[in-house]
Amino acid sequence: MKMSLRCFYIALIIVLIIVTSGASGQSNEYQPSYLNDRGQGVTTSLFGTYVSKGQWLIYPFYEYEFKSNEEYHGSELGFTGEKDFLGESTVHEVGLFFGYGLTDDLALELEGILYEDATLERAPEDTTTGMPDQLEESGFGSVEAQLRWRFFRETERLPEWFCNFEVGFPFQKDKVLIGESDWEFAVDLGAVKGFSWGTLTPRISLAYDGGENEVELGEYAIEYLKRLSENWRVVATLEGEDDELVLIGEVQWHINSNMFVKINSGFGLTEKAPDFAPEVGVMFVF
């Protein structure tokens, strides 16, 4: 079931890329109409957010996540046993994102979780691992950096193509619930195409986990962005990784050219995905 679901969404992304590559648009005096939703900037890892050459993005945010079916087994948490159980988890994160446009087609990102508090409740049927009823960790969380490259710009007929190179740093070697205990790397490939009814961005990635020492399919997603007015934009994203699939909705309130508020929430569509994952933050643009 896991593999068939994954293959379905990979195929859907490929179909969308093929379909959008045949689309056409119309230009006006200022910029082509297919850029109306997003402008000229390079995609970032944040939903519906782009950065231009010489531009700084600073985004402090708070995120909460609740999962009623958090998969774990004893040995990965420092206890005993390889049998998988489904516990209940909650996570609170306070993070900070930086983005900078190096050139018209190249951008750099750095994102860190300044404080994370994670709790895992032992599954009722878990009587063998020796895990306590509740396991909790808090402190400095994950840190990742990305280099994002737009290697083909969108035209009236063809979509924009981009890729990015991501590295996750092992700053929490002694933690099992928060941060990363080993190096992680990922390479993403995506496309962007604007229409009169909105902008589509399908993407897919390959990831390497230093702890598991293997390369596998990473995150994959289809994002829809629509600019409703000068001040309001909406984003809808179908995002998955492994056997977790989430539907995310976001509203952006652009107060002025230097500040906008982002409010979103994810809702799990599969058993092991987060049930509920809201996020709120303020983006500063310089």
C-alpha cells in the first residue's frame, strides 16, 4: 500500500509537469501574466514564498504538531526491541528562517529550530521495550541549509525548472526525539507554471540519511498558489514523505512590501501523518 500510494503521487507530479509544459500565457507591459501570482523571484522552501536578487527574507515562526499514530520501536529510542508501535506525540517548535537572493536565479537559505519540545506517549500495547509512559525532550532542534537554483525560466509555453541542494546538520547526536543525530542530504527537482486560475509547483526529492546510510525517495508535493488581491494570497499543498501524506492550507496577509503574515495548517490524510500541524509567523522582507 505504501509503495502504491507513493508511485501514484509521483506519477501525478510527472503528469502535471507534462501538462503545464504545453500551457500558454499572455504578457503585459510590466510582467507576463503567468507571473502575476508570484513575481520574478526564485522559489524558496516556504509555501508560496519567493526571493529576488539582493533581497533578504527573515521569518520567525511557531509550529505545533500532534500525531495520534507516531511510529516507533524501542531500539531507536535507546530501549529494547525492533517491533513497531504507534504512540501519541506532540511537538512545539520556535524557529527562524533566513533567505537571501544571491543572483536572479540563485538563492541561499538557512532554517533552524531555536527551541523544540517533543513528547511521545508509550503505546498501550507496548509492554516489552522498557520505555516509560512518557518520553520528553527539549532544547535546540534541527538546522538545515539549502542552495536553490533556477536553471530554466518560465516562458509563455514552458514551465520554470529549479533544483535545490539541502544539508541537515547533526547538532543533536544524543537526542532521539528532537533535532538530527546524523548528517542528512537531499536533492530536489521541481517545476513552476502560472495560469490565469493560479500557479502550480510540483516537486520531488531524493534524500540520504547518514544514520541509515541509504538513499531513498524524500519529500514530494504539489503546491497551488493564487493571488487574490494586492494584500491576500492563498496556498494549498499536497505534501508527502514515505507513508505520510498531508494536505496543507495557508493564508498570507501582505501588510506592505516589507512584511506579511503567514498562517497555515496541515491535516493528515494517512494513518501515520500528523493529525494537525498549525504554523504562524511573520515574514520580513529587506
